Amino acid sequence: MHRSTPIAAVLSTLALTSALVTVSAQTEVAELSPVQRFGNVTVLNGGSDLDEANRLRRMAPQYPLSVVFSVRGGDYAVADTFAILRDGQVVAEVPTAGPWLLVDLPPGRYTLQARFDGRLSERPFTAGRNGATVHWVAPASVV
């Protein structure tokens, strides 16, 4: 009779856990709004209900950029449009964006633009290897 060594049992458990985490992450992405692709930039857009917002919040560390739109006071908001520019060129543009966006984009310097009720606001962003969350408060006129 062959007995498993403790190390073999641990490795087997780790492999199973890794497979379950991968399946869980794929299931969460499948339950969200469709993935949008713009060349080498991928965007998940959603969070309109609490369950979806919680799924996106859990997934956020896996993405170089997370954007959360809100109004003063903390309620979620949705931008009319959201664009990502690099060197002045639009690399992604999302209509009706948010309140959560998860963006997989290559490292580099970008300009983020959000339009709320016709008012454009922008900010610089540098994508790296680690995830960063941008909390974007809509102009007071949106409230």
C-alpha cells in the first residue's frame, strides 16, 4: 500500500485550491457585464447593484486600474463617458461608465477623462504592476 507523504498531500491541496480560485474568478467575471476590449486594454464596467459592486471590489486588486465614481456624500455615480488617453490618443472609451470600472492596461502614463452632465474632468494616471484605485467624485452639479 502506497501512502502519500505530507508534502504530496499539501501540494495536492494547493493545486486544488489554485484551480478553485481560478474557476471562482472566471465565474465572477462571467456574472458581470460583458468585458469590453479596446486593442490591448480590457475594461469591466458595472457595479449598479450591491452584489455586482462587491464582486468588482473583490476583483479590483487584480487590475492595474480601478475607478469608482461617486457623488459627494458617498453614493455611487455613473459617468456619461469615460476615456483613457495615452500621448493624446484615445485608447479606450466607455459610454455610461461605472460606478465601478476595472481596467487591465499596460504600464505607462495616461490621462483619464470622465464626463458628467456635459462637464469634462480629467486627471493623470500612471499604471504600474500593482493595482491602484481612483475614487472619482462627480462635480456637485451631478447631485
